[in-house]
Amino acid sequence: MASYYNNNTWLWLNGTLVKASDAKMDFYSQSLHYGYSVFEGIRSYATENGTTKIFKATEHYDRLQRSAKALNMPYHWNTPALTAATYDLLQKNNLQDAYIRPIVYAPANMSFVQNDISFLAIEVWEMQPFLGDKMVRVMTSSFQRPNPKGFKIEAKAGGHYVNSILASQEAKAGGFDEALLLDINNNVAEAPGANLFFEKNGKLFTPALGNILPGITRATVLELCQNLGIAVTEGKFTTDDVKQADAAFFCGTAVETIGIQSLDDYTFPAHWDATASEKIQQAYKNLVREKSNSLIVETI
Ligand code: PMP
């Protein structure tokens, strides 16, 4: 297993910096027992001019707040203060390129009633792209994404990730790198921790919102498409649609953008370097590091 901290690591716990090895939480927490937590996955990057930049910090901390609200969890923090605290935490840990994991969790409570307090921890560590940097072989999962009528699907909630873990483990046990999950209507939805785009004749397609986590990277890709003049359609698609595509990729904060080599026994035929998808991948890499030729100027 990866090591996320050592004796010199600091984390932010309810407003104070504490050593990760000294931090404590309650074993009777409703979050531990029932998966009742909300969290974020954020990345920071060393930019071209040497400064550290948290990519889309506002979008992520705003989503954390919306996720907490969706689950009826009290939330008494605000995005600018949390963003500032995260920059301090990165500095304290001497990190520029980092993965940032804020998690809102519940107090001791073995019942299902609402709490009058929540806690927040922010952890940071170095993390390579989640699925590596080589094109991935993907399996259509036997697990569907959760029914939006059974879960607050637009929230990034701890319990939802049991579904992700099952799908990912199934794919790996089958000799694949990652899973692609369908929604309850058998349309393609998303990966366990990333959104999907596929490409046909230079145009991009991606599942519409409704059965997927509204990814911040997905939104960034949509912006990049607009800036690069690449046509993109959001809609309902089946695996048969994907298996007629020239190319495909996953996108998410942890995976960044990663090309898909194959889905089940279908190999995407286009040469990756000749695709619009590869242009998006390059543009995303430039954007997060604020390279001078990046196409979107970040305002935060
Ligand atoms: N879908 C799921 C299920 C995820 O866990 C993630 C990662 N948060 C994504 C999509 C991508 O979201 P984002 O681009 O905001 O990281």
C-alpha cells in the first residue's frame, strides 16, 4: 500500500495544523460506520513561473459545500478561508505538486439522525496520475452507477465509493486497468473516479449530467473544446456508440486526462497523437501549470 504520510507530515484538522501521526478521530463516527462523509479531490501544481497553484480551488471547495448540504451535513466553513488554509498546509508540508483531500465527517452517532456538528480534515500528499500515464485497457463493468433516486449522485459522498471500489476491483481481477460503468438505463456513465469522453470524426461526445458526478475536469474539458474549436455533444450513449469511436479518454482531477486503448475487446483505431483528444490532453497539461500557451486564463 502507498504511504501517505510520515512523522513530518502535517494535516489541517478543524482549523489547526496537527501532525498526521498525532491526529485522532472518533471510532464511533457515523462516517466510519455508514460511509456518511463528503470529500474532495483537488490538485496543486508548480506553475511555469515557480509558484504553487491549486487548480480550480473555488470550484472544488464550492462542490464540497454543496455535497455536505445534499447530505444534510452541517457546514460552517467557507471557500476562501479553506483555500487559504490549503495553501498554508502545502507550504508547511513543502509541497507544490500535490493531491489535496478535504473530508467532512460526522461525530459519534450510531443512529441515522442528523448531526448538529461536522468536522473537516484536509490531507495533502504527492500523487502520480491515478491511472498512470500509459493508455488504459477498460472493461465494461457489471456494476451500474448508483440510482440517482437512491443517492445524491451529484454529491461526492464517501459511501458512493463502495460502488467505485467494487467496479475497479472487478476490472483489475479481469486483467483490465479500469472499469467503465453504465447507468441504471444501461447508457454509459463514467469510470469509478473519472468522467468519459469519446471521439468520432474529430468531434467529442460525453455522457450528459444526471447519472454521473459533475466533474470539474469534465467542465474544464468542455471549456477547452470551446477554446480549441472542437465540437462536443453531451447526451445519452451506449457502449455500442463508444465501440464505434476513433478514440476515447477519461478525465478527472486524480487521473488528469488519460487515453483509453480499448474497451472490452474493441481497440480504438485512431493514432492517439493524431486525435482531438490528444490536443485536449496537451491543453489540460498546459493549463494546470499555467504554461504561456494555455488557452484558459484562470481567475482564481
Ligand atoms: N466521476 C467520479 C465518480 C469521480 O470520483 C470523479 C473524481 N472526483 C470524477 C468523476 C471526476 O471529477 P473531477 O474532475 O471533479 O475530479
